[in-house]
Amino acid sequence: MRIYTDSGSDLPKDFFEKEDVHLFPLRVLIKGNEYDDIIGISTDQVYAAIAEGDLPKTSQVSLEIFLTAFEELAKSGEEGIYIAFSSGLSGTCQTAIMAKNQLLESYPNLKLAIIDTKCASFGQGLVAREAVKLRKFEIGFDEAVQTLTNMASSMEHLFTVGDLNHLAKGGRVSKSSAIVGGLLNIKPILNMEDGKLVPLEKTRGFKKAIKRMIELMKERGGDFTNKTVGLSHSNDEELLYEVKAVIEEQLKPKAIEYTTIGAVIGAHVGRGTIGIYFTNDNK
């Protein structure tokens, strides 16, 4: 069974080769130059461009790239699962579906499941990691697709960002809100609703933001003793370890895994962002 995911998953570069997962990189445009996420650009380069006043742009995976990969799958006779970046944040998933539908005309036996995870960053990444585990345990195709679809549907995302001004530049909050928020040290909490990033609450200062995010984890995640929590950070390991310590102390999860936010998502959220990911059994 072949496994595909895209760089919206924020999985590290070595994961793809080590676990035999095919990467579809989204693209980042900086000062007229286009780069493949994960492969061709680092988040440091993105944040350096932002610091210089540039606003990096991002683009989805092209139809041609999907057609090439999926035609190869069709010719191989193998089964494939694509763990896709939320359709609410990118057109990538829809383009993959277009590619599949085109190929079905020539390859009616193509067995490919495209899962619109409605997830982003390590929320999507955790689903991709689970796909690898299912393949290792030789779980059948249909059961694997159902398990991964259910996991994606139950995935919670909580974010807080370091710089409201950057969200304002990208049109995700108003400029006036960013100015007032900066003066008052406002740290917004955002979550995913139907695959879209939506503001949830505002807090004063980072410590209060994290405290409230932990409360939301307790409300939504219940008992964490058998759960894995995912964390992602935008090149701020000190912040990451601070949050990790609080979660370990208060929730005692089975495991905490973490990753660095990649160039595409980093281009939209900027520095000082922390993401928390976990499953909600009641979702």
C-alpha cells in the first residue's frame, strides 16, 4: 500500500524517506523565486523574508504532479492512500481528486483513497504517521481508510500566534485588531472548524493563552493517559518545551510528539506560533 501526504502535514524531511511516504510539496514564493516546501526552503528563510518586510506567498500542488504520481500507482496495481491538507485551507485536495477522476477514465481499476483530513500541520501529520503504522501492521486497505478517516474527523487543533501583525498582513485579522492586540499583548486562540482556521478566544499574554488551551484540551480530549498529543512550533524550541512541560504535568498523556512548522504554514502564521493536536472521542 502506497502512502502519500503533502507538506501541509509539517512532517520532517527525513520522515518521508525513512517511512517510504511520498511527499507532495506545496510551494512558497519569495521575491519572485518559487521553492518546494520542505525540500527546497527552510522556515528560517521564510521568517527572514518576513522580517525584511516581504510577505511570502504560497501555492498548491499542481495537477501535473498528481497525475504523474497517481498514474504510476495505477500502473503498479497497488493500492494508495493520500492524506490531504484541509480543503478549507488549500485547493490541493480538490486538485488531487481531479487528477484521480481523469485517470479513472484510462485506469478504471485505480484503487486510490483521497482523504480530505480537514486538518493542518501536525494534526494532518499525526494522521499520516498513523497510516504508516497501519501499513506496518498489514491492515487491509478499506479498514485503513476508515480508521484514518475517523481519526482525521476527531482531530482537534488549538493554536496561538506570536504576532497579530503578520496575520493582519495575510488578511486573517483586521489591521486595527492587530494594532490594539499588540498594545494589549493579546494572544488569540484559534482552532479548526470544518477544515478552516477560526478565531476562538482572546487572552492577555502567552501564559494565559497556554492555560486556556490546556483547559480546552481537558474539555475536548478527556482522559489523555492513552492518547498521543502533537505539538508544532515556528522555530521556537524554548516555547515548545515550556508548553510540553505543562501538558506532561497536567494531562499526563501517553506520549507527546512534536515537529517544526514548515515553510508554507509558517508563511501564514509567522514566528511564535504553537499548535496543539489531539483526538476528541466525542467529535
